[in-house]
Amino acid sequence: MYERTCEVISTGDEAVCGARELVSVVDLEERRVRWSCEVDGDAIGLATADGTLLVSTTKGLLYCFADPGSSASLDGTNEEVSA
């Protein structure tokens, strides 16, 4: 059984925080949560690239969040994929 329940990565002036059933983006300069979203499971696998945030959870789900203007966002929506 996987024992970690949270994860934090830094992306420039922001931190991405994964926790129990939640992922959040924190503005480090303003010290406030800029965005958050509920997920199914503990958000422990975090990666960012080109305006895209990938989140994997302890329930085996992979979430992809993208800025509407990024090349990764085809229709401005976020998708949940089950492995």
C-alpha cells in the first residue's frame, strides 16, 4: 500500500499541492490559493508542462488540467481517465 497522502511541486511563482481528494495551485507571492479542484483519491503524482497539469491519484485515476489558451487544451475542458 502506498503511504504518501500529499505532494508539492514548484512551478515558477506557484506551487501545486496535492492532498486527500484535492489539488490546488497556490500563488507564492500573494500567499493565496489561486485554483483548486476535487479529485477521486489522494493527489500524489503531479507534473506540469506547457500550461498543463497532470495529476495521478491513489485510486488509479489520471487527471489532465490545461489553461484554455494552451496547446494542450483542445476544447477548454478537463478530462478524467481511468487506467
